Amino acid sequence: MFPTRALFGAARLTMFTRAGCGLCDTAKNTVLQLQKRRSFEYVEADIMEPRNKPWKDVYEFDVPVLHVQSVHNGLPKEAELSDARKLFHRWTEQEVERAVDEAENTQS
């Protein structure tokens, strides 16, 4: 399980990152700015940690990657590749908000 921030809504955002990634720092800041006015669960996964090897295999050359998923009925508990809306490399606060809106409007 990844470390989790305290705010929860009907969407879960998982950012795949790695240490020393300036683009990741910028992307994280964009997500956190949105979280100041929208409630959603936010977690980070450092793809370089051994437990995250499956994500490294998928995203090693693509970080940052943001998965935005619906958590209606309490699911998903962790990021999944198949059902997430994905944002790659650079995104705006408006793009993240649009993905959150779509996730919240999806019935699981």
C-alpha cells in the first residue's frame, strides 16, 4: 500500500514518480493545487522502490504518470492499469480536474 493523504472524495489519484524528477515535482504541485479546492484521495508510487517493480516495468521512461480512478463503492484500493484515466508527463490543473470529474461520474 502507498502512503495516503487524508482527503477523500469519489476519485483516487495515483502519481507514478521517481526521486530527482523535476517534471514529477511540477506535476505533483499541479495536483496538490487542485486538491486545495477538490476532495480526492492522492497517493504516490515511486517506481524505483522494489515493491513497485511492476509499475517500473510499465512506466520507467514515462514518469510522471497520473492514474485517475473512480472509488465508488470503495474500489479500487490500489492503482490498476486497465480502468484508470491516464495523464502523462505534463498536465494542467484543468486537465486533472476534468479527469476527476469523469471518474466521479463513473459508476463502478
